Amino acid sequence: MKRIVLISCVSKKGNKKTKARDLYKGPLFTNSLAYAEKLNPDNIFIISAKYGLVELSREIEPYDVTLSYVPPSKRMNNPNLIVLTKAEANNWGLQVLKQLKQVADLDRDEFIILAGQSYIKPIQNGLTNILEPLKGLKQGERVKFLKEQNLSWGIIDRKTSHIINEQKRFTFPFKQQENEIPKNGISIIFEIGEKFGGLDRIVRVGTHTGENRLRSILNQNFIKENKNRSIFRKNFGRCFLNKDKSPYLLFWELDTTSKVDTEKNLKLLNLVFEKQLEKKISDYIQTNLSFCVLQVGTKTQRLSWESKIISTLAKSNELKPSKNWLGNFSTKEKIKAIGL
């Protein structure tokens, strides 16, 4: 018995002939394909409203045909859109089953269908073993489910990086969007100029241990100029100082958080210089960094996922920093080695 995944086509497409796996755009298709590939099936096919059963590697032209219901207002905005009638959809289903019969055993093989009911109903009576992971979910709920499933594998490969890149992105100033940031979660940070395979490369993964502290941590990193409260900011200072070959690098490591440390180290510090450096760090962070957030409830889960993501990123041969990355001037060999 073989396992075969069928993914429905989506309305958002590229504008030129290309491989089917690259033609379809948007989070629903991207997450569906990532989910399908992680199931390690024998075959993955797209069920296209125009072409029927399509291999991922087959080159096809873009089109405006669908089996799904489209509201009149949207149809008016796209006069070229063709919505198949019930009779046409039934004929389409017979065509897909005929194509499937050439590559699969319709009675014995297992078919996992990632699609809405408008694409499943025309073919379901011809297949014996069907699994519908998205059954009963609206489109937005399908995307959420697929993202959660994909992330649960803990694998930050090219497909999962697509998923993370598609998350809502925040940039400074984010005060007015603060209500959209969960109180508990993991922050994924990107930096201008850092890319891999056309995606934004992840340069930091961070979380928090205290309850409801995520927003506070983000403010400490982006806004509050105190490197003793943010190892993130301290690391940027190390990079700037090392890049400039500044002798002040040794003093930047000194802490003044506790009363004992203040009494011991304050007299050694150049507070005017540190204030200038903190401003430089803020300017860089606020101008060059953006972030998305993965909501994770408990401390144990947050620390576990942070560790998994960092570990996988560190092992990847693709996700390496550019030659111009500021982190290359870090005094910490691990930061330079893994690019985080």
C-alpha cells in the first residue's frame, strides 16, 4: 500500500509558466506542501481545477479556474475567472480518478487530501482509503493548523523557513501593534541584508522565562538602552567595539546591575562613551531588524522550542551568514560559527 498526498490548487499564482510546485503562492499552499513532504509519502500531486492531476515537477501555465465557491463581488473583480458548474466538477473528478488510476491503486492505497470539500467531493467516492486532516476547518483555520503541525516537527529547513517568513512581521516602532504581540512566546529576528534562497535568514531566536514577559523583553532589546538588562544588546556592543578594535571592549563586559557590581565596576566605566554606544546600538537595531512571534504558552514549552529551533539552525549548511554580517565581528566564536 502506498501513501499519496493530494493538494488542491489555490487562486494565488505566479504570472508565468513554471513547475507546479513553484506556480502556486500564499500560505495555504506553502504550508500544505511543507506538511505533505514531512509525511514522507510515496507521491505528492496537485489537483488542479484546470489540469486535473499534476506532478510537482510538471511545468504548467497560470490559469483562472476553480471548483470553489466565489462570491459575486470577487467574481466581478476578476471577469476572467471560470468557476466550474456541478456537472463540470463531476466530470473533473472522473478525469482526476482516471489519472490517479494510472499511478495508484484506488482501492488499496492511502490518500491524504489537503483540500476543501469542493475538491474532495468529486473524487471521494472513487477512493477507498481517504484521510482529510483539514476537514471542517475554514481557510484561515487550515493555515493555522498546518503551521502548527509543520512547526511541531521542529525542523527549520527551507520549507519551514518559508512558513516562518510568512508570519506577520513587526518592525520598529511597534508600540501601536503591541496588542498583536502575544504575551508569551518565541521571537524570531531577521536582519536586513541576511538572506538564503530568496528568504530572510533568521539571525536570532529568543524567548523568556517569566510569565507574560515577551513584550517587555522585546522592549529591552529594541528600546531600553541598558546592555546589562539585554544580552542581545551586549552582543551588538561587542561586535561594534571589536570591529573598531576598541580597547574599551574589556570594560563593556563589566556589569553594574547589582549593588556589589556597581561599587566594584562603576569607577572603571566611561558612562558618556557607553551612552553613545547604546544609542548606536539602538539606531542599528531599530533600522535593520524585524521580527515575528510564535505564540507558546508555558515556560517549559518555550525553552524546549527555542532549543530545538536554535539547534536545527546551527546544524544547517544553508543558513549561514553573509560576509558583511555584523555578527562576524563577535567575540563569541559560537555566534560567528552558527550565524545567530
